[in-house]
Amino acid sequence: MEPQRHPLPPFTMETALQKVQAAEEAWNTKDPEKVALAYTVDTEWRNRTEFINGREAVKQFLTQKWKKELGYKLKKELWGFRENRMAVRFEYEWHDAAGQWYRSYGNELWEFDANGYMQKRFASINDLEIEEKDRRL
């Protein structure tokens, strides 16, 4: 059994904000091993049009993501929460190998198990081409 990953549900405003900040910080490391530790072994994801199941598949997905999305920088914001669920909005900026910059906008729905691991993550994401001079993050 894995150790608890605090803060634990049911969330308060304070602990929900802590969870969102921890996720932002982890994703900004661009370390698939570290990021994947926040998810259950059997986590379920929908990311854009991809369906990803399990922590190992998350690691593979993130490894490929950050090979493509260079210069990645993310900002997350709590939208709402209840018991063991959260809604989060985010935006991140990145560039491709040709140097074209993008800002990606999205919303995530999160569900946590009793030990504080995310068991479900459903993300809808849209990309906008931007000029490097228009970067905000």
C-alpha cells in the first residue's frame, strides 16, 4: 500500500488550493516519473482525444508530450471543488521544434481516492498559435 498523499479529501478551500499548487509545481518540472506519482496505479485519463489508463501509461504519455512541447510552462487555477473532486482551469505555453509558440487552454476534472491520489483526470484542451513576444508565462 502506498503512503497517503496529503492533502486528503474531503477538501477545504485551503487544501484544494494546496493540491492545485502541488500539481502545477510537479508538472512544471517536466519529470514524468515525479508527475506520475500523484496518480493511482490504475488512474483513468482523457487528455484531448486520448484515453490513458494506468500510471505507467501516464509516464509514457508525459515523456512523449514533453519531447514535443518544448519550453513548457504551466499555470493552474482552482475553479471549484466538492468532497474528493475538483475542477481546474489551466493554460500553458510551449513551442514546437520549428520554434512556433503556442498557448494551450483547458479545463480538467479531477477525482481523488481516499489516500489523496488522483484516480481520474479528464482534460479538454485547445491550442492557440502565438508570437514569442506575446508569451505571458
